[in-house]
Amino acid sequence: MTGTEPTMTDNTGKWTIDVSLQHSQYRVRAEALLRLEDGGEFVGVGMAHIGLRESAISQVGSYLAVARALSDLTAELLETVASDVDGVLTALATN
């Protein structure tokens, strides 16, 4: 997670995901950046090996790297949800 530490208690309506790809000769790195209206951000990263850049298989590597980045982003969101739920349950238990 980067930037402002978001929580899932945010009630804003528009979130944006930007995906960027960085290719090297045999690998591709994807980064999925989720931006919340309140300035919070989550980042997911995925890597994949690719064949020769000129081949059709190199596109498959890009797809795989993006899928892995989105999966990583999902894990970040789930971790935040779990933390927020634990916080709420702890607060309720102490009241």
C-alpha cells in the first residue's frame, strides 16, 4: 500500500485502476494502481516471463503479468478489509 492509508469505511463512489507494463527482453512487470477518491492508494504487482518480443506469446506474458498484478491488488484489499473488521470487532468488544 502506498500514499494515504485507506480504510474500507470510505463511502466514496469512484475508484480508478491504472495498469502499467514494463517490458524487458524476457520478462514483463505489471503494476495495478487503485486510486480512491479520498487520495488513498493500493498497489498490486505481477511478473511473467515472456518469449521473444516479436512473437504472439509475448502478449500472453503481458496478460499473465496483469492478471497477477490484479490478484495481488485483490489480496491488498482483502488484507485491509480483514484489518478493518478486526478493528471494529475489537472496538465493539471493549464497549
